[in-house]
Amino acid sequence: MSLQPVRVAVIGTSFASAVQIPGFQLLPGVEVVGVASAREERAAQAAEKFGIPNAYGDWRKMLDEVECDVVSIVTPPYLHHEMALATIERGRHVFCEKPFAMNVDEAVEMVQAAERSGLVHGVDHEFRYRPARTRLKELVDAGHLGEPRVIRWGWLLGMLAEPNSRAWSWWSDRSKGGGIFGALGSHLIDSLLWWFGDVVEVTAQLGTFFPTRPMPDGKGSGEVTADEDVALLLQFASGARCTVDLSGYGRPGRLMLEAYGSDGALAIEDDERLLTATGRGGWEPAEIPSRLVRAISGDPRLGPFVELADRLVTRVRGGEAPDFADFRQGLRVQAVMDAARLGADEGRTVKVETPSV
């Protein structure tokens, strides 16, 4: 049986070219019909590379002129609010990169508009579908931990370890939504909420070791106002607590998640290997079922993204699909992030308040 065609227009050409465009194109019946970038030449390059029929330097013009079913917003965070509302106004299903918004107020408006519209809406929290994380979710839900008590997550990368390891861009500018907390911390918080439920209180320290980074043209430097190193203490509604170290200065890099409960423990190493323990026993490797693995060659981010995109497209077609992060989940994540930033700015513990919408 042939699948209902789904036409996707993409705003953005960086992460979009690496993962989203090729990922959408791997799905049967899905066609990427337009791409827009603030720099029209980059849109043209992406269109030529991926065989996309329409390229634009103005995203609004693309939305007005290109017939599409879904708009995927793959831009810096400070642009998400305007683009998402404009997409919904035009009656298109909307898929938005994370971090979802700049603050809770923007997120509330986006949730309200999306839910009033009846359109499908999603946030690109594809890291949920890394097989080890998905299997951990299954084991938590099956009661392997018993009552969750103590969680520790260290996610250390070396991409910012030297002053010149990354040129200054919007990523270094807090006012544009830059920083590692938004880029990776939003994924981290989404996973924690997905696994362990609501966070009710946050203590945070956000900072940087390098006050400036070189400009892309090599002429001078720009001030770094966004975070590059993050420490969090999270309290869950269940009573469990979690400590987080997220940093761009960890060299060699490593990801290590540990979760301890009343009945057992679970761990993930380097986002690939899953370990389990019960009672007083030691750690044992755990099998990750093949049904959780999308074997796609190339960028390792493609498999998880295609899993998420498949769910989104199925929902757009009117079919039943397993849950994925929608705009309401984006609001939950944003509430934790806002509380963390406020607490870091003011040096205090902050209660997480997610507005009812």
C-alpha cells in the first residue's frame, strides 16, 4: 500500500544539512520540497546537494510560496518563537529544534497556538531514541530500579577546551539562546523528565572559563556571554535527586549516567553501553534489543532522528504513532531551564513552576 506523500520545508542549513534533511529523505513517501537560510547561497548549496526543488534566502517567502505539509525549524533559538507561530498561522504542522524557546513566556504562546490549531507539533529531542536511552526507559518503567533515589550524570566534551577551539558566533551569545546548556542541556533535561518525572527544584551554576573567543574572520574577539560549563542539582517530585556536570571543557570527553534505586541500578556509558545491577551485586552488561536500533550508516545522529521523524510523519498522516516530545514537553523542559538560569544568576535554589496551559 502506498503511503500518503508528506512534503517538508526546512528552515536552516547547518544541522539540517547534516541530519534533518537526509533523515527526512530516508523515510518512504517523504519529500523535502524547500529549504531556506538567512544566507541564500547556503540554501542554494543545500538544495543542489540534496535535490530540493526550492531554495530561499527569506523563510517567510518560502512559507508563502512552497506547498508543504510540515515545516521543520532548524535555526538558533531566538528565532523559534516567530517562526513557529508563522508556520502555525499558515496551517502547517510544525517541528522545532531545541532548545524550544528563549523562555517560558514564549513557550506558553507556542503551546497555545499549536494546540488551538489541532496541528501536529514536535520538538527535536531525538536523543531519546539512542538505543541505550530507550532501553533504560523501558527498564525504569518495568520497575528495575524500584524507587529511584540518586541519579548522577556527567556529560563532558572537549569541543570548548581551548580559547580558539570554537569561533565566536550566536552560540556564544546568551541573548540569542547560545550555550551548551541549551544545546545539550535541553536534551539532558528532556531525558530526565522522560525517565523520572517532574523536576520541582533546581540549584545551578552556569559559567565559562574563557571570557572571549576569536571572531570567524580572525580579526579580534567576541565576548562570551553564554554558558560553556554547567553544574546542576535537581530535585524530583518523587523525592529522587540528580547531580549533573555538563561541560565543553572535558578532555577526553565522556558520558556517564548512573541511576540508583531501592531495588537496583542502571548506567549508560558513552551513550552506547547499558549496565544493570541488582541488590548487592556488581554491574553487568545489558543487552539492547535489535528492535531499538535503526542501522543507518553515516552520521550516528541519523538513526535516532529517523526514529523520531518517522513518528512525527506517521502522526501527520493521521496514523497512530508512539509518543514523542511535543510543544507541551518543550514547555516542561523550558521551565526547568528558566529556573536553572534564574538560580545561577541569583545564587539560590529555585522552584520549578510550569504554567498550566
